[in-house]
Amino acid sequence: MHVTDTNSKLVLIERFKAFYKDVKHPRLDAIGDVYSCQVKFRDPVHQIQGLAELHAYLSDMCESVESGRFEFLDQLVGTDTAYIKWNMYFRHPKLGNETHVVRGMSQIQFDDRIYYHEDVYDMGQMIYEHVPVLGWAVKKLRKRLATEG
């Protein structure tokens, strides 16, 4: 059964965005209000299936960051799919004291709750550029590719 009521879809999208507003303190107690029990989650590093597994992943993630938040930039909402563009601001103890910014997009599919969630973002921007030797190489490669194009 797919959500056909426009208001219900928008309420779910706003609930999703509120859930991720604070990366350090997500409202994990409300995860079942956002996601279905059989949710499939993907990002450049993980593939997770099931609400308990997603809860464990998000719990680990919020424990590892010092602070973090999402800024939602734009969204396109269809009948049962939405695309949401965002910036994530975060501080991680292994990446220094500064706040890092990563641009990304989430595709979510839903009926009364989200059953598919895929995040797309640049791992180089998120992690690799902040590792001392590897970061230098990634930045140099990006610069080289940009000038050869």
C-alpha cells in the first residue's frame, strides 16, 4: 500500500528530516515511526536490512562523532519516492578538531513508513581527504583531473 495522501507523505518526509537533524543525538526511540521493520539501508560503506540492524548502525555512528547535524537543501517528493539533497556537518575525533562538511543526497521509498533508504555522497570528501598522506594524494588527484578536463 502506497501513501497517496500528499499531506501524509510530507509529514513522513518532515519526520525523516527531524530524525536526522542532530547526528550526535538522533531520536532512536522514534526509529519505528520513520522506518518499516524490513527497511533496506545503503550508503557508500554499508548495506543494512532490518530495523534492529539500522538502529545498531545509527547508534554506533552517533557514539563515534563529537557533533553533527544535517542541513536539508532541497527535496523532490513523488508518489512513493523522495530525493532529499543535504549538507552534513560533523566533527569526528579521528579527523581533527574542525567541522567537516559533506554534500549528499538521500533517496527514500515509502508507503506509510520508509522501506528503502540510500545515501549517496563522496567518501573522499567525507573521510579520505582528512587522512594525512592519503588526503594529500586525493586532493592532488582531484586537482589533476580538474585541470586535464
